[in-house]
Amino acid sequence: MSVARGLVLIQERGSVSAAARELAISQPALSKGIAQLEKRLNLTLLRRGTRPLELTEEGSAIALYALKVDQLLGSTLHSLEERRRNRVGVVRVGSSGASATTHILPKALRRFRQAYPDIGVEILEYTDQALLSALRDGLVDCAVMSNPGERDLEVLSIASDELVALLPEHSDLAEAGSVTAKALGKEPFIFTKGGSGPLVDKWFADAGIRPNIVHSILQVTSIASCVRAGLGNSIIAQLAVPENFGGLKVVPLSPTVRRDIVYAREPNGFRSRASEIFWRFCELSAESANPPGD
């Protein structure tokens, strides 16, 4: 599975060398393993002419499979360890990125731990599309994500968020009260591969603008670093903006793009007593955050 895990890391880091370092193997060894797998499957797994490096659809499918296997194995081992410690249970919560992991979950989990110290909570991070799949496949008990609009899912509204432009602080656009798709389309653009990606695509498309994408990056911290270095502008969710964003300027979009952040779960019953307790806790939290009449 090291080659498949390597594909996962290449998708996240954008290079074979960075993936090899994280796997603690040599770059030639990982490249050779990928080439052997491509020959065995008679498929191309990497788009080798892109920078940062990207996976083909077939490569992405293998990476997603490897991610699911890793998550399932990790979840199983964690559950067994919790049973050994005689804890009440473990809840697996999926997160779709920085907005949830940085700004929403820490406060909620602190309150949950105070109320239920014997229930463990495991946080598993995915992109929005992969998170929806993990929810369907039972790899997570519930998820914090941008509202997927799936009618068969049970959702609880947590917060409202909006997309913002992330610019170098000395950019000519940085002093504007808001920025348009036309203005951003004239300059190099760094596209987010996270959950906000489809909304960014639609915002430009609605304006009839095709952005000049020079990089496509998953991690918000990497996006911020590239913008700070003057490699391009970007658009990310307001709640995902790093707390320390020196060298950057956050500017509203025109027109604005809003999204709802929700807890979501499959409505076909609870997989464990622990997951039921956690969902009931989420319901009470959502009610207190959104009282009737607001």
C-alpha cells in the first residue's frame, strides 16, 4: 500500500519528493513503484506535465481507496484500544477542512469532553467529496461540512460562512472594498482544491470569467504562503483564514458567496451508543446557536 499512500500524499503535497519524504523512502523508489503500478494496470496515474503535480482520475481513485483503507484500519485499531481502556466508546467525526477543524470543532469538542469525559472523539479529515463518500460508507459517524444539499441526509445548521479573496498586502486590489471576478481574472490565481472549490468555480463561471490558475492547492496554509510570496491571489472561506495572516489582505467578494456549515449524518439509526450521545449533543448545540425566531 506504500505506492497508494504515496499517491495520497502527492495529491496533498503536489510533488513526488515531498510524498517520499513523508513516507521515509527515497524519491526514486516511490517513482519506480508508481511506474511499476502504472505498467501493471496499463493506466497513467500522474499528470506529469503539471506543477504542482496532479493525479489522473484513475490515480485519484486509487488514492481515495488507500485513504479509506487507512482510515478504516486506524479507526478499528483505535476502537480496540478504547475498549481495552474500558472507555464507553469512540465517535468518528469527519471534517471537511480548516473552517471546521480550526474554528468550529475545537470549541464543540471541549464542551463535549466536559460533559462526557468517557467518550473518545476521533477527527478524520477529508475533502468535501471524499467526506460525503466516507459518510455514506460508514467510515465516520457524522461530519462537519459545507451543506451538501443531499435530501436523504439529516443536517443541523452550525454557522454561516462566506468566501473571501486572499491577496498579498501590497496588491493593487488590497485597498478595494470588494473584488470582482473580472478583477481577479486578470491576475495569476491559486485555486483551492478544498471544499470551497466548486463554489469558486461557479462564482467565476457566473461572471463569464476563466481565471488564470497557476497553482491548485489543498492546504489553506500552503495557499496562504503562496499568496504571501506574491505567486497569485486566491479565494478561500472566511472561517478558514489563518489566525496569523501577516503579509496578506482579506477582501470581500462582489457578489458575495455564502455557504452553510452543518453537522450531517445518515438518518438510518446510530451505529453506537457513543455516536447517538454525540448527535444529541450536536442537536442541543445547534438549538442554542440558532434559537427559534432568529
